[in-house]
Amino acid sequence: MPSLERFEARMRYWCDEADMGYSQADRWDFNPLGGNCDCSSLVIHCLREAGFDTGGATYTGNLSGELTARGWVRVAVSGDPLPGDILLNDSDHVAVCVGGGLLCQASISETGGAAGAAGDQTGGETNTSPYYDYPWDCYLRYVGPSDGATTQDGTNDKRKKMEAIIQINDEPGLYYFDGARLHQLHHPDELKALQMVAQQCGRDLPAFKLGSGDAPWGTRLMEALR
């Protein structure tokens, strides 16, 4: 099954461990002992290695159209991408967030241009670097199929639809339920931020009360999640 974690791992492998150079003239030469790629062929190749359907994606310019037809959404640039997000400038560049404030990318050849010899001649033709704004037009974020199938991050889409804001047993304060755990909210803006993120991902985030003092179903939920 496809996996966002494997996607990140393959990006790290080709950027940090394999001897991969940058060249648009030889962009599909994925040879770990001395090959070449460019920014988009690297991302597409790693998506395929991780089990993602990339459709007819072949270069940066058609990446968004092909992936948004296959479970990805365009998310507004915030400066704080999630691991597995694809950082996209539709015209010029693409990279992948791998967590920890880092991204992986194929940058530039040893000549400072678009073509070069096989293998990483400079140690930075393909690289892992701190996050920066290229500037990006959007983050492509995987939200998965809508039919309840297992998604790329290893969760079930039906479980994702269980996300909600819950008031427990008439008690003051709210909790965010992510489908697996409860997270107490400490500020009204936290609720607003969660709803904004859900909306950007194409989902609603319902809010409801669970249980009461006489029928403490909220307590039972908290006990079940321990």
C-alpha cells in the first residue's frame, strides 16, 4: 500500500545516500552509484516507489493536475508544511517536506545550470536542507480516497472522518478528537485554526457534546483511548 512515510524515506535516500546528480538532460537515470534527476523526476520517482498513483505526471507543470485528481489537495502556503507535503512552485521547482523543518530536493548541476555529469559532483546537487520559501505556490497534501480505503499515511479514511471537536459531559472547555486521541484545547483560536486546516484539506470538522453528568459517555471515551 502507498505510504507517506516511505515517500519521505525514499526522498531522503536519493538525496542523502545515493550518488545522484542534477541534469534535466538525463533526468530519469536513477542509479544509486551515480545517476541523474531533476526536481520533478525525483519527486515523481519517489512517489511511485512509495506506491502512489502519479497518473500522467511527467514534470513540474502537470504535477498538481495529476495529483489533485488522485487524492491530493492544494493547501495555502503557511511556512509550516507537514511531513510528506509536496512544496510546489507550478512553473519552476518542487521539493518535499520530510519533517524537522527540513525538505529534500534536486537543486542544480555542478555547472550551475540544467545539465551535468552523472553523480553528485558537488555534494549538493540533490540535498536535504532547511525549509525555505522558494516561493511556493502551494503545498500538495495527501488526504486520501473518499471510499474508506487505506490511505498513504497508513490510516483508514473512515477513521479520518471521525475527526471532531467534542465537549465532554457538559464540562467547560473543548477537546479535538483526531480519530485516535483527544487533545484538550486551551484557547478559542486553537479551535479556529483546526477548522481552517480542515477546510483547506477539503473536510468539515463537526463539533458536538458527548455525554452528560447523568450519562458520562465522554468519560467512557477518554477511558477507551488510554
